[in-house]
Amino acid sequence: MAEQTAPPVIRDAPDKPDSAVVRDALGVGIAVGLSGFAFGVTSAGAGLTLLQTCALSLLVFTGASQFALVGALAAGGNPFTAAAGAFFLGTRNAFYGLRLSQLLALPRSVRPFAAQWVIDETAAVALAQPTRRAARLGFTVTGLTLYVLWNLTTLLGALGAEALGDTEAWGLDAAGPAVFLALLAPMLRTATERATAGLAVLLGLGLLPVLPAGVPVLAAALAAPAVLWVQGRREAAKDAGRGTGKPGSGELGRTTPVDGKSGRRGAPGKSGTEDER
């Protein structure tokens, strides 16, 4: 018999009006899409041509990886190292795709095109919807709005940077990191996430003077397994503490009843009186 896979579970919640889904999706798409201007400026300041800058937004279309790539190149890093750092950051989209493929259940002919829009923002909007129909609508509106606006503002930013000349003289070289931090900060909700981000910053800044450009970004990724390992050890220690105890101390370790009169341990099945006789 062929193995059958269970269909994805959709939360049992009332339908959300299409207007509300579109409103939320447009809000995310417009807010993040405008940051493409900062990428265009940063990319042009890093020495990339107008064609190269626009090609990155059209083909790569993942802001964190794009900023990481041009940032490493601007610092004089090796192109292969810069590309490796950008690729590493982009792998998270593959995990989004695994979840969204079950949630959206798009036709096979559409999936290759939809894969281009699998990023942080589209995944967040789609996963927040109560039904599959709302998730599809949120994903589509967010992806379309963000893709069009991101590429348009990238073009405008690159053209503006060429007109301005030296972007560092205007302080626009800091636009990329500032936008990246603005996107990252709201996502750090738990103590574990904040600890991971803090350790990554320390690793990146600490290794920056001693490693080639682009490599500190890769090394900073070690913060995630390090924090998770420490958290796992703490949870294991807590579980061990709750699961053990000393006999006779009133903890979980005490399993033998004690005679109420003499303090001796009574035999199983006998009362204190029978034990004395």
C-alpha cells in the first residue's frame, strides 16, 4: 500500500475579510519595498554598476543577502567570500518554502514562480492568516507589491547615487546596515533570539579586524548553535533537578512508607501495628 501523507492542518478560525488581508499585505509590502532605495544607494556606493545592482534585486530578491553581498564587496572582500555569506543568509528561505508549500498548496506549474517570492515578509503574512485562501491572498499581494516596489526603488536609488557621486560624503554608506537593523529589531521577541543576535554582533565585530571581509558574517552564524546548546544544557539540568530527589526528604525520590510510631520502614502491604507485632 502506498504511504499517504497527512494534509496540512489549517487553524480553525473565522474567515478574515479579504480587505483586511490586502490591507495588511500592502502595509508590509510598501514599508519594506521602500527600503530598496537604500540598497540601490549602497550597491552603487560599493562600486556595482546600474545593471548589476538591478540584476541583484530582480534575480536574488532577498534584502538581507543583497545587503550582505554589497557590504562585503564595499569593504574589499573577496567576491566568492561575499557570495558565500549572502548564500548562507538566503538559506533560511528554503525552510520558509517547506512550510509554505504545505500551507498554500499551489499548483505545480505555479510553484517555480512563487518560489521567487518566498522571503521573510511573504512568509510572515501568509503564516499569520487563519485559512488557506487568506494565506494565498496575503502571500500574493505581499509578494507582488514588494517585488515591484523593491525593484523600482532599487533603480531610483542607484540612479540617485550616481547623481550624488561619493555616497560616503553624504553618509549614505550607512543606509544599508541601518535598514537591516530596522528590519531585524522587531523580530527579536524572546530572550533566546536577543541573546543570539547579541552574540552574533560580538563575534562579527570582534573578528572584523583579524579576518578577511565577509568571513566575520559567516563566523557570526555560529552564535545560533552556541546559544541553543547553552539553552539545551540549562533545560536538561532543570529536568534532572525536578526528576531526582533524596529518599525521606519529601521529594520525588521517597517511595517507601515510613512507620508513624517507630520511624521504621514498614513492609509493603502492612500497617504500622502489624509491623510492630
